[in-house]
Amino acid sequence: MTPRTRALLEAPIAPTIAKLAAPTIVVSLVDTAVALAETAFLGRLGTDVLAGYTLVFPIVMLMRMMSTGGMGGGIAAATARAVGAGDAARARAVLWHGLGIAVALGLFFSVLVSLFGRQIYGALGGRGEALEQAIAYSNVLFAGMVLIWIVNTFTSVLRGSGDARTPGRVMVCASLLQLGLGYVLIFPAGMGIVGAAWATLAAQAAGAAVLGWYLLSGRGGFRAEGKLRFSKPALREILRVGLIASLMTILANLTTILVTAIVARFGTAAIAGYGIGARLEFLQIPIAFGIGAALTTLVGVAVGAGDWERARRAAWTGGAMAMAVSGFVGITLALIPAPFIAVFTTDPAVALTATHYFQYAAPAFTFFGLGMALYFASQGAGRMKWPFIAGLFRLGFATIGGYMAVLYFGLGLEAVFLLVGIGLFAYGGIIAASIALGSWRPRI
């Protein structure tokens, strides 16, 4: 047993979670800052360029979420359980099988978007020059989408082994490289939006090369070289978590899209107001993901070692930490929304919608944070049934409930936002209840 693994099994839980979470939170915040800066760069090239970039952004974010918290979560969890069991051969099999999955999915989405990108971005509202800019950006970026999947797979393996610091440092450097190179290619080189795509791919290629070398050198906690053989158990370990987690990522994005469609019935100002609320909701994800990724590792290692009691204690500790942070944000927004809304708009109609969102939905951010943390902890435990059910309940309350409230009962936006909040409450509450009632038991 390596010193790192021993610390994961024996060190105090709360400080260990904080130590593992910090690098991931920093990477998420830097990525957010780089995305905002890139948006500002492209905004200087005109409305059509910015609109084209905006059309592609949700699809790119879906790829990143699937390759980190979705399939990447399955890879991190399987690695953690192998490391906890002291099975280096299994950890090595997870690495190579995870890499194979990443290459396959990266190529699949590359082909899919290259063939149907125009239809996809057209369905999202792209027209004229904005659509052409989206296609130009997307064709380059998705031609190298496999690089994003590979680098996030390497990151997931290292996170699962208990090393969050190394991928954190590498990916912060890659993000800064993307920002600097992007500026040069967009402006002095005159490549425009295509320059932003090439900068992203260059940064991802650099990150993949460094992390790949690091793993192959044995610094990841196990030797990555050796004879490659197909391992059905390793593949099953990844997919039984990764497939459900990827589907839940799609459900989460679908929830936001469908709620936006409901809100659109109340006009443009309502859409803009909901957009403010949804963005501040999503801004919690870097912190929730940081704590959650730490829990995937800590719970997975404990489960691999057969210590289910420590796994449950880690889950509740991390859940309480995420709940406290998200609860503070949500309650603050519910009580004093005006200063935050004023940052985004001066339109009274937009501000009123955003205020209603925060008053009715934001208090449930408390349970959203709890649910996010326990969702990632469930990845480590390999118990994804109830998180998936909780995701369906969230989708049902927010979308089916919202449509019924508006179409059948003639209620207003306040009812829609209340149902969004109930969905968030149900999401966290169902996962927490399932763990409390014993869903985390070793399989006999």
C-alpha cells in the first residue's frame, strides 16, 4: 500500500476532502475565467461571431461534462476502488480500457457533429452568418474532440488514484496556454473564431501529452505499462457507473433546456431573467464538483478496501460541506437578490423574473449541493440507481410539473420556479434518504 493510499484510508476525512477538492475547484474556476475571456475576445469580432460561438458552447460543455463527471466519473471511481483494493493490475486495466472508451466516444462525437452540425446548430436557432461562424468553429474543434476526451480520462485516472494536484497544475497551465495562444491566433494571426478552436486543441494536446507521460512513468501510483489484454471486469466497472452518470449529465442539461422552453411562453424578458438565475445556479458547480470529485476518490478507495463505514462517513462529511456552501449562496440570493441581479441587467422586467427565481428556487440550492456531492460519492461506491431516480424526479417536477402548472392550471412563473426548487429539493433528498436507509451495502 502506497503512502497516498494509506492516507486516503486513514487520514481525517474533512481535511482530506479539502485537500483533494482544492485543485479541482481551482481548475474549474480558471476554466470559467478563460471561457469568459475567450467570449470577450470573440465579442470584439462582431455579433455574428459571438452568436456562432454561443451556439457551439452548450455542445462543447456537454462533451466536457460527460468526459469528466460522466464517463470520467466512472473511470475515476473504478480506479479508486482498484487502488483501495491494492490491485495495481486492475488499476492499469481501468486506465487502458478507459482510454479506449475515450477514443471511441471522442471519434463518435467528432463524426456525429461533422455530419449533422448544421442541423444541430440550426435547431438551436442559428441562422445566416452566425450559423456559418458556428460551423467554422465546430468543424475544427470537433475534428480534435478526441483530445478533450483523452486528457479528461488521464485526469480522471489520477483523481481516482488520489492525485488531484498534478492534473490540476497541468490543466491550469493548459488553460493559460489556450488563453494566450487564442489571443494571438484570433487577432494578430487574423484567424478569427477558427483561431479559438485551434488554441483549444493545442492546449488539450499539450495537457494530454504531459499527463500521458506522467502516467506511463509510473508516477500515478501504479505502473501503466504491461501486456494489454481485454478485461471484461474492468470494462464493466467503468461502464456501470459511467453510462448512468453520462445519461444523468444529459438529463441535467435537458432539464435546463425544457424549463427555458416553458419560461419562453412568458416572453423575452422572462427568458433573460431565468438565464440569470440558471447561470448563478451553474456557478455553484465548480465547488460542488470539486468536493464531489474528492468524494469519488475517497469513497471509492474506502469501498475498494472494504471499509464501507468510512465510505459513508466520507459521503456525509462531504455532503454537509457542499450543503453549507450551496445553502449559503441560495439563502443569500433569496433574501437579497437585487445586488447580484444588478450586475447582469438594469431592465426592470428581467430583474423581476430573476428575483422570483431566486425567491422560489434558490433556497433549494441547499439540497442541490447535497445531492451533487452525494451523486459523486455514489460514483465511488458504484451505487448509481438512486441518484438516477433522483435525477428523473428533478426533471419531472421542473418540466412536467412546470408545463402542467402553466398549461392546465394557468399559473405564472412563480409556480414554475417553485417546482424547479421542489425538483432540486427532491434530487438531494432522495439520494440522501437512499444512503441513510441502507442502499450502500456490499454485494454478496
